[in-house]
Amino acid sequence: EGNEPGDSLKITYSELLHKVCQFANVLRSQGVKKGDRVSIYLPMILELVVAMLACARIGALHSIVFAGFSAESLCERILDCGCSLLIT
């Protein structure tokens, strides 16, 4: 379910698993490893769920900053958690 009332998407577990594994490989190729911190700055879309689950799959800690926050708020959260990668 998205932000808008009629905004929804159906996906099978198999499709989700494929997307999560694919994105986990992207994160690994960017040097993200177990214990690293990753910030995710996305609206309520499928890619947010995929990024969050991909981080969990490789053991990286994730901090979700919803897209409504200002650039200054995002900057503070990135510095506070010491993240090594920002997903937008």
C-alpha cells in the first residue's frame, strides 16, 4: 500500500526474494558488509522494502528516513548514525 488510497501493488514472495537478492548483490558490490550502516531515503514504494530487506539479508544496519524530511534532517541522521551509504 502506498501513500495514496488507490496506490497498491501485489508481488509474490518469489518475486520479492529475487529483487532482494539482486539488490543485496548491488550493496555488496558497493562495499557494504555485515555491521555497516546504511541510510534509506525513499517514499513508500516497493524499492524501500527491497532496500530494507537487502540490508537485513547481508547484516547491514539500516536507518529509514522518509522522503518528507528536509535535507538538513537527512544530513543530521546520516552524521548521527555514521552511515557508509545512502540509498535514494
